[in-house]
Amino acid sequence: MSDKRPTNFSSVWADLKGVSFRQHFIDAGGVRTRCVESGDPSKPLVLALHGVGGHAEAYSRNFGPHGDAGFWFVAIDMLGHGWTDKPPIDYQVKDYADHVLAVLKTLGRDRAMISGESLGGWVATYLAVHTPAAVEKLVLNTAGGWTAHPHVMERLKTLSNEAASDPSWERIKTRLEFLMCDKSMVSDDLIETRRAIYAQSGFADTMKRIMCLQEMEIRRPNMITADQYRSIKAPTMVVWTSHDPTATPEEGKQIADMIPGSKFVVMNRCGHWPQFEDADVFNRIHIDFLRGKN
């Protein structure tokens, strides 16, 4: 019998094979919030925050290694995203940050190591600036908050709104391909995972609200200033990539240079999801940093 499986096929379930994990919902300040977690809740907490329009599956290849490494690794669907509640607000960075603080409170923790990708990195930076006691360590993974490129903002807004308004296979695929250096990483399983989220009733309106940060007049007041980056006290690692579609490695280095004592790493042949695209390398450098290794 021949194996006709597509050469690029992968599955979230295959990513989680052999992994002890749990999906559940918590009440975070009145917001029903989806959590996916691995590891022992008595261990140091690593809270993982996905990017704009994303969801906890962005970390499907990171749950096992981080749980095995002695961390309580928790990824959430952020406010308005995934299967978490979607209040009718214009989603700005403080709104996401307040929700994250409510998540920490519900999880019974005052602080966490926070690792954020894209929008998640922007929110993590905001927390490190405005509530430093809550951030034990900080990982900024192709993080937003410093650059404002109109062509990138317009493309992201267009792709996202089109995918939410018409959550067809091809539109979801195109939106996911935006994230990847190697487009073959966008598997059928990943497309269907996101398509189900985007097909929720009312999600097209929510996406328009989420995309408010791609409007310059709203984005500017939310951006992180140089002085704010310089104020960060938490040990920080900035992860960038060779093929990030939102900003160059040089711009990532600008962020790292402003944060006192931060570590800067560039991952090659990756786009906007290095934690997924090259999980082996990401898990190694991420775990080493969280453990305090150089």
C-alpha cells in the first residue's frame, strides 16, 4: 500500500504526541479565557502570548519540551482571540495587558516569565514597563510595538479582515502563509484549526476591532518608546528572524540595544513564527534563557 500523505502534512496532535497537557477555560476578571498548559503547576510559570489574530496553537511545538524542562508552560487565547471571550471594544495594548494580569491572578500567581510573539511581545513589553513586578523574565519574539510600517500594517489588516469575513480555505491559508518563511509549514490541520476560529459568529466584526492597532492614529499612542524600553529591568531575550515579514533583524537589534543587558538572537530561515518553524532551535535557546544559561 502506498502512502499518499502530503509531504508537508503535520498535525497539532502529532506535535503533542507523548505530551501531558490540558486545555481548559478560566474566568479571568469576568473573561472566559482558554488556556492550554503543560508541566507541573508547582513549577515556575512561563506564560506564552500569541500574535494578532492568533491562538494558543502557535505554541503546539513548545508545550512538551518546556513541560519536560521543569516549567509550568501556559499558552492562552488572548482577549478577543481564539476561543476566549470577545467583548465589543477596540482592542488596544492596555486591554490585552489587563487581561493577562487577570489571567495571572486566576492562576494564583503574582508574576511569571512572559514570552510573547508579535502582538504578544508588544503586550509583554507593556507589562514589563508598566507592571514590572509581574514580569520575572521577558522574551520578545518578533515583537510588535517599535515599528510602524504602513505597507506592512495595510497588508496585515487586509489579509486578516478578508480571512475573517470569508473564512474559506484559501483565505485562511494565505493569512497563515504570511507568517512563514517556508510556506509548506502551513499544513491542512493548521488551516482548519484557524478556519474554525475565524468562522465563529461575529468574528468578522471582532477582527476589525482587533485590527485597530494597524491604524496609525491608534497605533502611535500604543507604541513603546525608547525611554520605556530603557526602563525594563527584567532579564530579557529578543528573538528575531532572517525572514520576518514585519520588521528587519536590524530593527529587532534596535529593541535589544535599548533594553539594559538584553540578549539578542537571530534565527535563520524563519518568518514570524520561529517557535513553530524551527521548534528545536527555539526550544533550546528559550529554555536555556529561562533557566539562566548564557
